[in-house]
Amino acid sequence: MKQKSLFLLLFIALLLTSCMSMALRSVGAYREHNSVSFFSNGNKTVAYIPMVHVGKKEFYADTKSKVDSLQRNGYIVFMESVRVKDSLTAPQKDTLRRKIRYLLGVDLNRNGYLDSVNGTFMGRKFKNKEGLTNQPKYHKMGVDTIKGRIEDVPMNVLLKAYEDQYGKIALSNCDFETSFDQKYSCPRQVNNWMKEFVLGYRNRYLAAAIIDENNQKIAVMYGAMHYGGLLEELTKTDSTWTERKDLYRKQ
């Protein structure tokens, strides 16, 4: 997969470089076309639609075209979203948001990565010369959200799994005194958050959902970084899962 995911990878890649445009280009944000990959075990077939969470309007229009085609061919769509489903109190929401900021090193803006009104990307000044936009909602990309569904792990569940393994995150005075609209520079000590939880934990969950699904055709709309890990998780339970390049032009 040449196209890399923007999801959370950017919290590392973009914050380590001053050239955001170059970093965005390297993860596929300026692409105008999407590329679907397929893998199958002979019984079920997965069409993997790699997503970027900030991209060009043409990219999302092309994605919609591919989603429409796949659904006409009998695929249901599994979607990516770590949105919290549980009812949390205001203090619980605040603590969750601060702990996630601690793990990521940057605050997750509820309105999207790109703020076109204030001219910022992930809180940093950004000249949007090529008309990038936040990823549209799934129904605007043609997803049948009645048949399809979110198959992902909510952020509070991921955080609990992390703390169960590594212990409770002890937020410092710096964490509480730094507002969400300020640059975050508090001390951090993070253990394998990206590899084990943002990627690995969610890949295992998604693989289990695919295995349990009755429909034989499943389209997965996830960040591209999950592709290899998902296929690896599927082959752990069934070694016949393999990429099917012969299906690329048949859908």
C-alpha cells in the first residue's frame, strides 16, 4: 500500500517537521484518486478502501464512486470511528481528552484536523493552497449506513486497555493548566500506544468482526496503515487469506 493513513500517524509525522505540506503529500492527502485492494479466503472477500482524514474533494468524490460500485456488487461497509459511545460526565470527558492528548502529544479537535476558518491544521498555522478538506461523513461518501456499520474500538475503550497494561496515566499540573487551544509541551512517557493499541488492538477487533460477519462481501473503509496488520490477523486464524489482484478490475 503506497498510500499512508493520516489517522494519528500525523500526530507523529507532522509534529516532527516544519513542512506540513510536504508531510501531507507524503501520506497521500493531495491524491485525487483512491485505490481499492482486495483479499479473500475463497469464502469471504474484503475490499479495502484506504482513507485519509484530510484530503482533496476529488479524492472523496472518487471514493464515493468506488463505494457505490462495491455496494451495487453486494458489499456491506465496515467503517472506522473511535468516537466514544458511552455516556460520560463532563469531568470524565475532560479527563479522557487530556489523557488522549498526553498519549498523542496533540489535542484531538472535535471539529476535524483542518480548521479552514482560522487557517490551521491540527492547531498549527497552515496555508491551504490546494483546497484540502476534512473527510466527509460516511453517508456523504455514498455509504449505506443502514446495512453498513461502524466496526471499531471507541477511544475510551482503547485508553482503558492501555491503562490496564501500563497503569493509570497520572496527569500533571501542566496537563491541567494547558488549555486545549494551547501548544502542548508537557512531559510525557508513552509505551507503544501507536503500535499496540491504535493499530494492533483495533486490527484484532476488525479481523474478528470480519470473521463473524455473515455477508461474504465486506468493504472496509479504514486508514491504509491498518491494511497489513488486518491481513496478518486474518491469516492467524485462516492461512488461506491472501491478496487477490485479479479482483481489482472486476468490481
